[in-house]
Amino acid sequence: MSVFTEYKNKLPKKILDEIKEYTKDLSEAKIKKVLEMTLIEYEGAKVEAGECVGIVSAESIGEPGTQMTLNTFHFAGVAEMNVTMGLPRIIEILDGRSKLATPMMEIYLNKDHSKGSDIRKLALSIKETLLGEVISELTVNMADSSIELKLDSEKMGDFGITEHVVNEAIKNSIKGYNVRNNKDSIVLKAKSKEDGINQVYLDKEKIKKVHLKGIKGITQVLPVKRGDEYIIITAGSNLKLILELDFVDSTRTTTNDIFEIEKVLGVEAARQAIINEVYKVIESQGLDVDIRHIMLVADTMCNSGSVKGITRYGVVSEKSSVLARASFETPLRHIINAALIGEEDKLNSVVENVMLNQPIPVGTGLPGLVTKVKK
Amino acid sequence: MSEVYINSRFVGTIDEPRLFIEKLKEERRRGKLDSNINVYHDEKSDIVEIECGKGRARRPLIVVKEGQPLLTEKHVKQLEKDEISWGDLIKQGVLEYIDAAEEENCYTAFFDSEITPEHTHLEITPLAMLGLASSLVPYANFNQSTRLNAGSKNQKQSLGFYVSNFSLRMDMDVNLLHEPQIPLVQTIMHEISDYDKHPSGQNLIVAIMSYKGYNMEDAIILNRGSIERGLARSSYYRPSIAEELRYAGGLVDEVSIPDKDVKGYKSEKDYRFLEPDGIIYPEAGIKEGDVIIGKTSPPRFLSSLDEYNLASSTRRESSVGVKHGEKGVVDFVLITENEEGNKLVQVRVRDERVPEVGDKFTSRHGQKGVVGLIVPEGDIPFSASGIKPDLIFSPHGIPSRMTIAHLIELVGGKVGALNSRYINGTTFDAEPEEKLRKELLGLGFRENGTETLYNGETGEAYQAKIYIGNMYYLKLKHMVANKLHSRARGPIQLLTRQPTEGRAKEGGLRLGEMEKDTFVAHGASLLLKERFDSDKTIVPVCEGCGLIAVRDEFKNKSYCPVCGDNSEISFIEVSYAFKLILDEFKSLCIYPKLFLKGKY
């Protein structure tokens, strides 16, 4: 084992472990030889100083991206639930949009529940049920400004909702009414008629949105078997509340909403979520992009401490160079703002130097000569 | 109760729409109502729409009554004898024009053998559903519709015999095919349109095979022997125009050989073809840079014509020369006057175009391609009877495009050439393929159109039988001679000092944003800088205020207009475009201050 200690700081642990695995029955000298050669290969594979990784990443993601546009069409909607995939999804992620077209969660369950015996019940308990879904009839009586709602007992049974729950929910969220239970209907009578009939109509709409049970934002649930355990896939996302549930395996449960992940788990988790989500799309399109390119993009989006999209309001606005910012959309705004505060452009990056026809500080343009000049 | 609309305007209701329409049509056919009226019954929503406005596409059909077309043998005979005309048939109600809406209520038969008592109309000919260019495609009903579109589009770009008085005309940018031929495989439209008076292609012997890979990706191979015998040779005509314009102050242009002291005088050699009147003589062979019409103009600004310059030498040279990249022979000289009575000189230049690698050819089935190789006649494959193809077409162009008519035309052309007759390939009404094959067999050839070909280089027989026959090929107007372009140094734009754009201006080929990125990605920093050197300038910069200073070469000194003579001034190299943006900033009242630092 002594041979390995020497290389402990020179090679990554994963590679060392692999070598250990494969060289079990070799002599120490031979192992040393293997390690030597590996180190040479490893050093040779490293990115050199001055390598323009950003543009290489941009080209490496951009070129396969052009093929993706065409494919997008066919794959949309094939999955069990309607999920944005393909280019629109990539744009959504990289632009850093906080409102997703199709938010989605994958909920893993604890050992006790993952066998699937009570999966339907659990799934339904998560699903957000609104009052509107269990009402069969909703009428407004203008004469005595009251609202009468008939409940659909069949649906109530399906969702496991009792009349009591409905009563409580209405009492909590709709104020200013006397609630009375008739036979299979509930009547809300306004306490005062001062607010007028308009208010009653507004409240009628509000009643439909009254939250009865489940978790806010989860509009659809779908229990699926993955491997030999059952998980719940949901449309709509609410990571914070889901993680609080005791039957949920909080170590594996995820959402595709990056901003939610950032809010609940922090920016590092958001970075990983960006990588996972972008990679998932690229993989599903049958394209092959090295994950490190995506990592670089995710790092750029997160390095300010919060998730920023690659737009003129996000990452681009963080650039230090006035000219670089001006060369990317809305030039006048950037130049005038720069003039107002007397900004200075140090000409440190690529675009500015291309504009000035100066050598760009990457690759062969990076090194300078430092020498003492005789005075 | 049906609602009735005339030209989309509600006019009233009727109870019996069917009877009403029946009556209306009857009146129209009898000539009581104008033949431009069309009526449409929308049975679903029970609306009767009568249209007589303009802008409706309409087409003629034969009226059918009780299972009998109204057009009879008698009419046809009368038509042939010129006793009646088309217009008479419409007046008699034998033919009528149907618009898109009325067509919905019609039940139209393709051929009169198909007519049943329910039919209301009969096609004059199925060809009538195609336009002029599409009906010129033989066997078009065997092609995929997209290919038919492409085929008829290509025909519009073909070179041919566009007018017979071309020698008197001064058309811009015109091509003439030298030996146009009538197609062997024709449609009835060729006859109707007098195609034999303005043909636009040639019947070539086409072999469908590959040849050393020079006909992959839609390229075609030409036989050099055929080209030398005049195949697809054409002339390109372009007139040059000069006018003696009049300017304010009684000054005029003058067509003449410019004096040596004229501003912008080229060189004596460039004017060598000009006769004393300043115009070139016919049949002069000219190339780039030569002057066609010598002309001088008065100076641009009158102020420069002050007392110090009494001599007339300030006139400008404004001759018309041969355009960049062109050559030719002077064909025709015309001297006349324009509307204002000014002298107008037009000189037509002709250039013979022999087919070369890169010229575009097509059959009539959207099978266009570019010449990939011109093979010496000795190396061309030949058949047992000594036939050599003029053109070799790649078999890979066929399966994906499904242009079956292309293949049928080839056999048809072969039969036509061997039997010295034209083949009728009219869409939906052509000579059947089986008949052609039988005829070919009777002529002593293999029935399927293939022949054993022999390698022109080794004389060995090819193992595969080669499909070979005659096809009508068109030379298209896109010729490399008009498009070839390259540049190392050349003209620049006045404002930005960057290279001009476009072939006509001898422009540069832009290295764009994404191309720039590839340089960056390679880290080729200094190469990138060099590529973008085209507008580099050296500007003096005042180190005091950071603005661009002034360099006075006469006094051999530099000074800053802001800080005066004593400020330190350094020279820096930047792109002229950057100097421009600094100027623009200044015009926006933004102070772009440059801080200079030693490079080392």
C-alpha cells in the first residue's frame, strides 16, 4: 500500500481506487509503473492555463442544440405526464425562469411505505384538493345574498373528504357568512347586506379555490413503480412542504423547479439541480455532451450566490466590462449608465479586445514577458 | 329558408335554394346572366353565395347534363374548321367557368368514359389542372408532387431562345442557348405553347451510373467531346450604358476619349479599344479593367473651379468599364438620345459560355445538379453500338426523390430517337410505358432500357447493365462564371474602412461572430487579431485627456486640441471601428477617456 501514499495528492481518489482494484495481484514495482503512466496521462488530460473553456462549452452545447430543435417536437408529451422537454426546457433552465411551464416532483418514500401497499392513499393525501372539485352545483341566491353549494358525495368519498372538513375550510377562509348545513348542501348566508351582491359573486369564485386538503401546488399525482420501489410523480411542486412529511424519503425526493431547490436547500443544491436537469434533457435527446460543460454553465449561473439566468438581466449584467455588456443586447442603456457613474473598462476579457483589435487574453495571447530592463 | 349573399353582402332569403340555384345556372348558361357569375350553396349552414367580384381563380369545365357532355363531336369539328370559337362555346353554355366555391357543388369526371348520371361537369383535359410550366413536365403524373413543383420552377430558369429579335434588344443579364432543341418527349402543352419556336434545352444521351464518385451529391458528369461539339454552349449578354447628363451651370458630360490630365485618368492601355468618338468598336475582345465607353464629367463641386484652375483639366473621368470579374466581346453599339434629348450610348457585350465545372443543369423532373467533372471523350463509357453518354447521372438521386417520370422519359427519349418520332408524355394522357418498352424491344434493344457499357479507360465491360437513353436537359442560368469570387486586398468602405461586401464590389468574405468564436476556442489569439486587421489604424492619443489627438504631417508634430501643444502624445493601434465608436460616444456627450499603459 505504500506505493499509493506517494500518489495520494497527485491523483484523484476515484482513479487510485480503480487502480487498486485492477492491480490487486501485481508486484509493487509494476504497480508503481502503472501509477507513473497514469499520472502522465492524467496530467496530459488536464485543461491548460489559457484554455478558453467558456467558448468551448458554449460550442459543445450549442452545436448539438441545433439538432435538438427538430427532435423536440416528437418527444413532447410522450412521457406519462405532460412535461416540457427538449430545447424549450433548456431555455427555461438557462434563462433562470422562476415560473416553469410544467413544474414536477419525484417523491421517494421511506422504507415502510415504498413497497406500494398504501401508495394510492399516500398519493391522494398529497394531492391538493380544492372545494371546486367536490362541488356538483353552486348557486347564488340574490334575494337574501346567500350562496348554496351542493357537494358531490361520490367525489368526496374518492378524495376522502368529510363534510366536516369542508365546513372547517369554508369557515377558515371565507369570512362574513353564516354557514348552515342542510341535507347534502351547505348554505352560506351573508351576515350583512352592506357589501352588496358583487361581493357575494366574488366570494362565490373564492369558494371554488378553497383549499381542502393535500399540499398546495400539487395538482396531479401519479404513483409509479421505479425499480422495485414505488414513488410518486406529481405535477406541480412544493418541495418545502413535501419534505416535511414523515413518509417521504427526504434524501432522494426532488423537484424540477430550480428556484424552489435554491430556496429550500441552498445554492449548491440548485447548482446540482441545474446540471441534472440540463443533462436529463440532453440525454433524452440522444445527444452526447460532456457533463463538465454543463457544470461550467451551472457554476456561472450560481457563482454570485444565487441562481441567475444567462440573460441581460442575469449573468451578463454581472460582467465587469462595459463594452462586453454593451455588445450583448441593449447597448445604449449600458453605455449611458456607465457614463453616468464613470465606469472604467479594464479590457480584461475577450469581446472588448476583439473590438479594439488587440490580442485577446486567452491562449497564446495570455502569457506576457516579465524581465528587468537596465536603466 | 336559406340566406342569400351577393359578394358577401346579405340580400334576402329564399325558400327553395336548389331550384333557385338551378334556375340561376340555367340563366347563366343561356346567356341571360353574365358568365362571370358563380353561385355556391353551402348546404351545411344553408347559405347561398353568389359571387361576381374580381380576384377569383376560375377554370373552364364542360357541362354535363343527364350523363351526356354538352360538348359533342360536332363542336369539335366546328372548332377545327374555325367556324366557332371558345367564346361561342361559353355563350352556348357548353363550357362554363367555375370558381373555387362553386367547384364544391360540382361532381366532375376526369374522362367521358367515367360519366354517370350524377356528374355535373367533365374536365376538358386533366392537364387543365396544371399551370403552363407544370404541364411542360412529361409523365408528370408519375412524379412526387414536390418534384413536379421543383421541375417546373427549374424550367423557368433554363437558358433557351427567349425572343427571336434578341439581336436588336438591349436586355439586361440575358442568356441564349446556342443550339436549342425540341424535346423528344413532349406534352400537348409543348404544341399549344409553340414550344418549337422557343425551346430551352437539348436532348442529351444520359447514362445512369456512378463514375469515380465525381457525380455524388447530385453532381453530373459531362462528356468533353460533346461540349466541344457545342453541347449546352450559350452566350451571356449585358449592356453597358452611358448618358451625357446635364448639370447645373450648363455643364455636361462628354463621351470621348479622356485627356491625360483628367482627374482619375486610368492608363493609355485601358482606353486602347476606343475609337475617336470615345466608344468601343464592335467585336473588340475585352476583359476586366478595359473601358467600353470613355466619358468625362464636370468637377463634382463648383467651388474647386476657381480662378486658379483655369484649365479644363479638373474634369473627372467617369468612363464605363468592364465590371469586376467579367470579360467578353463587344456585340453591338447603339447611339441614341434619351427622353431629355441627351446623348445615350449603349454597348452590348457578349460572352460565350462553354459548360464548365460548377455550371448547373437539370432534367424536367426537379433533378438538378452541378457539373462535377468533365471527362475526355476517350474515357467515357461506351455501348456496343458505340454510343457514348453526353451526361452521366448518379443513381443515388432516384430512390429518395421518387421521380419515376425521370426514368420513363429516359426510355421514351430512347425510343423517340431510335424511331425518329416525338413521344407524347402528356400528364394523365401519355403513351403507356409498356408500349414504349415493347417498341424498344422491337428496335433490337433490351426491353428495360439497359445496355452493356464498356469502361472507356480499360475497355472492360461493366458488370452491371447501365440504364441509358435520351433525355431533355436544361442548362440553368446559374453559372459559376457569374459567381466565382475571391479577394486578398481590395476596396474598403469609406465610413468604417472595412472591406466592401459582395462580389460586385469585389468585397471580402466576412469572418463572422461564430467563426471568431472558433479562433477564440483554439486560443489562437494573435491569429484572431491578424484576421481582424482589415481596418486597423494608428491613432495619436493624448495621455493627458485620453482623447484622440491630431497629427500634423506637414509640420511634423502632434498636438492635442484640448490640452494644447505640450501634452504627451502616444500612438496606438486600434481598429478604425473603435475610433468611430469613440467619436459616437463624444457625440452623445459621453467622455471616453483612454488610459494608456506600456505594452511591456
